Amino acid sequence: MSEGPDDEGRAFVLDLLAGRCRAQAVSTAAALGLADRLAAGPRGAAELAAELGCDAPSLQRLLELLAGLGVCQETSGGRFALAPRGRALRSDALGPLAAFLGMPATWDAWSRLPDALRAGSAVAFERAHGAGLYAFLGRHPDVALAYDRAIDAYSRAETEALCARLDLSAAERIVDVGGGRGALLVGLLQRWPRLRGVLVELPHVAARVRPRLESEAPGRIEVVEGDYLESLPRGADVYLLKHIVHNLDDARATALLRRVAEALAPDGRVLVVEAVLVPADHGNAARLLDLEMLVLTGGRERRKPEWRRLFRAAGLHASRVEPLTPQCWLITGTRPRVGRGQSGRAIS
């Protein structure tokens, strides 16, 4: 007869399961813009409810939970103030990401994770919505806008880190592959004034962002419509793939990197920004993102040796694999220089 769970084990599992409540409460707070409103000063639930069109007693319950999570603080007189850690939930920080992750489009897809695990190659998002993520976004502009804002919010720290880490002073042209609304590309162009940029995106994304990007960097940015799995502009000094390769299985990831290698200028670089998995018993945020990819796109995160194998299979040399932010790494690739004494080993 097997032993039943002890009290500690039960409490542990129940706390894990409560994560869905915490996540949705935080997402709802972001969708309502609570952090932005509380940043202006303490407010009461009734006052906030009147502004937001919410039921005051229900909003009071949400605020009390958020106070327990450390997002806000309850003050004297039943008012709520934004806590220091809650500032990250503002619309100019991670608020758009939090709001998107609680939308039905993503929330419903996670409910199909058991089906995706049983089917192996089936994507949970497709099972929930009848279409892949990017096809779905093309048909639902409101969700696409929320997605773009979420990606921009997540990418702000990466843009700052790349501008601080890279030296693009000698580069003339950079291609941002699947760069969304172009926030990272614009940031790099602002940092290096002589650089010209190309954004490659699907037609529905390109049409939406082209007017804004061309006004933000007149004469220095080109928006190219197309599927980057089929074709890429050729001859650039730098090709940037930020959180793109993890959308793909190994076969398609290799095909994309091979296409980049073929398009790359002889002395050019490919810059891949992705999470890197560490041993499972260490635990890291990349494991969560790995399942997110399984649910949304059927893709995956990878270990350092797996990245090196992908690069080699695509005809590239992974010259550096290094941390960029606490959440992601920078993998730099070049064409192998045959006959110049290069060992083929990547720097870890």
C-alpha cells in the first residue's frame, strides 16, 4: 500500500495550482491599467471601479489579492497604492505582456496542452483555435495588436542590452528577420546613425507597421513583405533573429539558418537572441518558455550543444554563446573560415 501525501506535499501542490489564479489576477490588473492609475497616487476601489466600469465589490476583492501578491499596498482608509514591484506592471513596462498572456487566445490554448502531449506534433494553439498562431493573428487584428505590444514590452530590456553589448559601427546594413513592429530595429538604428535596416515580416504585419517605421527612420529603413522561411534579402552585414528560431522545430530551424547563411555577406554575422536551457534540476525561466513554445507554435527552446549543432547543420559557426539578459542569450554566428586555423569549436 503506497503512502498518501503528507501535509507539506498537499500544500505544495495546492500552491502550484493556485498559480493560475495569481497569473490571471495579474493579467487582469494589466488589462484594466490598474498599475498606471495607481502610479498617479493611492485610489479606492469605488473610485477605480467608476472609472473602469467595474463592479466595486468585485474590484475590491481583486485589489486585496494583488496587495497580498505585492503588486499594490492597502493604505489607511481602504485605499490602494502601487508597490515598488508593481511598477513593472505599468503599460510602459511589462503590462502589455501580462495583459496578452491572460487573453482567451493564449489562455484557451494552454487548456489543450494534454492533447498536444498525446498527439506529439500537434500544436495546442491550433487545436484550440483551428489555425496556427500567426495565421490566427492575421485574422484577428485586435489580438495581433495585443501580441505586438506584448513582444515590444518583453523586448525592451533586450534592446538595451544589445545596444550596450554590440559594436555595429562598421556595419552598413542589418536585416531584422520577423522583427514584428520593429522596436528593436529602430533602437539599433538610433544607436548607430550610419546603419540602414530592413524589416522582414508577413504581409499583414508589414502593411501595419510600414508608415510608422518609415517616419521614425526616414530613408534608413525598408519594410519587406514575405515569409522568411522562403526568402530573405541578400548581402547584409548582420542578420538578427530575435525569438524567431524557437518557434520552429529542428528541421525548419535549420532551413531558416541555412537561408540566412546563404544570404549573409562574406564577413557578416548572424545574431540569434533566444533562451538557453540548463539542466532540468537547476530550474530556469527557459523551461517555462519551452512549454509556451510547445503550446503556441510547436517550437522549443534549446541547450547550448543543440544550438551549436543547428548552426553547423546550417553551414554556420557559432562563435559565441553568451548571456544577454537574465532571460535570454546572444548566439553569434559566422561563416566558417576554412583554411585559417579555425577549430570549429564555439566559445561557451
